[in-house]
Amino acid sequence: MKPSLLRRLSMATAALLAFTALPALAQLSVDVTGEIDSNVKVAVPPMPAQQDVATPAGSATELGRKIAEVIATDLKGSGLFDPSGPAGLPQIPFAEVTFPQFDKWGAYQALVQGFVRTTGGEADITVGCYLYDVALKQELTRQGYVVAPRDWRRAAHKCADAIYARLSGESPFFDSRIAYIAESGPKGARVKRLAIMDSDGANHRFITNGQSMALTPRFSPDYKSILYVSYLGSRVRLYIYDIGAGQQRLVTESNNPTFAPRWSPDGRNILFSMAIAGNTDIYRVPAGGGTPVRLTTSPGIDVGGSYSPDGSQIVFESDRSGGQQLYIMNADGSNQRRISHGGGRYATPEWSPRGDLIAFTKMSGDFKIAVMTPGGDNERILTNGWQDEQPTWSPNGRVLQFFRTSPGKQGSSQVWQVDLTGVNERRIPTPLSGSDPAWGPLLP
């Protein structure tokens, strides 16, 4: 879905959605820390259509129901809300969207109402989204989105984002995409293809055909491209795939094992690891191609590399001390120092977009997803699977996706999600086994 498909509201729609200042009494909110064991109860009835006309994505009434379903599913998946509907809730009249009958919804704390308006056919649809505090009988926020009928899910995700942001005080993350590696075939000879999907697993699309092995994708900071590793025979290549154009270009290639590419925050440079003569180091190369610059020189295996949000530092893993541990260095490779000091081994670090935490794979018996501060303090284990690895951050730095591999010869990998409380965990559906997820920025 192209960002341009989410258009500005027309003057008529803007008038319909005109926002007035809200009273200061509206205090309904959710606790993102997990300290309060009480999710906000939200009613999400079907969204009525101003006129039930046909579109390529279904009738306007059908779209209203499907949009409400996605909103409820998004809110449920965040772990902060207890939504009901749209199934089992009454269909409200169009005129009631902006004048809710609060007495109907006394069992809930929040009410989400909206509408779908279109002239049918290929014409754009307008989706209105309203959030109400039931107890105070107040409107908390309203938004409107104009999209092509095929992009109705984006309007639903945007609505859920507006609700999440208003009630949590956090930046949203639903209207985003995931790049990952789709796997098929026997465990010892997997076909690995690059794929992308919405953050909830919908709108799935394969990018590569599996003739070469694809690994470790990462979205560019501007969301226009995906960086990944391609293995074909003895040649290893770093490619940048242009999502809009459907084309890719070569960044660098080598006969030496090359892996774990990462973008710099400004999109100008790419970090990657390369093994030469038995020694693995971290290199930097311009995104447009050029001669790689070596950043580490220790007689060991230095892997990974994830920039801090401001681009001034890099976190990476190294076995220079005898086992895999986490280190931080300046962006030019200077001032390398160890930050992990607990038991077990540490791998696949990724810096939070908020800058406050580093996520990583903790290997101590089983593999688990964990976080710590950039100074190495407050280490916390978030998952308890048999083999959980390769964390990737949501755009708001509150949720992590990773992949979980089941044990045994027939074991497969699946994409999972957990928030920073470690309590709210769920699997993201994919048509094939999935590994190496990479969460992209919030769509514009």
C-alpha cells in the first residue's frame, strides 16, 4: 500500500469531523507498564454506512463491519484493552455516530464508533473514527481517513493507532509493516524467501522467489527500501529492494561470509559483518555502494551492529572475552567497551528507537528475548520459549517481535510478539514458517 493512498480529507469531511476542544475532565487511560491488572473495556460496534453501495472491497456496510473487526483485533493484540465487538453488538444508526446513546454502553469504559461513506465503485471511501469516555459521556478524539477501497485496512489501523495513542499516551504502531524470511522445505535444507506483511500478518506478499537464499531483512529509515543478504552458491550479496518500484540494486558482494546488515539512522550507511581468513569483523559501507570500512579489529568474532537512534553509537556482539557478549562503540569504531556481565551468552542486539533500551537474545540453556539499558543495567527476560531469538522493535519502542523455533527434527519457526511487560505475548500468523522479522517505521 503506497503512503500516498492515505489522502487529505475533503473540505466536507473535515467539516463533518470538525474537532472542538475537549473538557479537562476526561481522564480515561491505560497503564502501559503492566502494573495495573485491569484492561480497559472497549465496545467496538459495526460502523454504519451513510449509503450501502458496492465497492471493489465489498459493500460499504460490509467494510464498516470489517474495519471494526480490525480495530478490535489491534486493540486486543496490544494487551492493554479488552474489546468487544463488532460481532454481538448492535448496529448503530448513522446519525448516532456523533451523538452516542451512552446508556446502551454502561458495561464498557470506552466506546469506539465510526462511519463509512462512499459513492461506490472505485471511488475513495471516507472512514470516520470516534473515541468516547462512557462514564464521563465525553468525546476523547476523532479522526478521519480517505483511502482507496482496497486500502480499508490502513484506515482501520490508523483508527486503532489514534485510540491507542489517546489512551496510553504512547506513540502508535499498528499501521506499520514487517519484513521477514518465509521458510519452507525440510529443516536441514530450507528455502528462504524475503516477504513483507502488515504488522498483524495481513496483506502478505513474497518479494523473492527462493532461487537464492534471503536472510536478515531490515527496512530503511524512510520506509522505501528493504536491505537483505542474498546467498547464491559461493557469492554473498547485499541488496537494497525498492518497495515502490519493485526493483533491487546491489550494494556489495563477496566470496567471504557476509551477514547481519543494518542501516544507519540517516539511511546513508550500512553496517555488516564479514569473515576474512577466519576472523569476523564489522564493516561500514555507503548505502550507494563503495569500499567498505573496517570498524572492529579484535582477534575474535564481531557480529551485528545496531545504531543508537542518534547514530552516534553502535551496539554489537563479540566473543573476544571467550563467549558471546554485548559491546558498544562509537560510530567510527572507537571506544569499544563491554556492557553485558550476566551469566550465559548474549547475541543479536538491537537498539530501541526510543534510545532507552537494547533488546537481545539471551542464551542460557534455552534462548530468550531480553532487554537491558545501554549501560548494561536492569537486564530483564521477557519470554520463556525453547528457542526465541532475533528481536526487532516496534516503531514506538514498546513492543518486540522475534521468531520462535520449536524443538525436534520437524521443528519450525514462527513470528511472535511480546511487549515490555513480558506478559502480553502472541503469534503473528504467516502462510509459511517465519524467521528474522524486521519491524518497519510507522507508515506515513
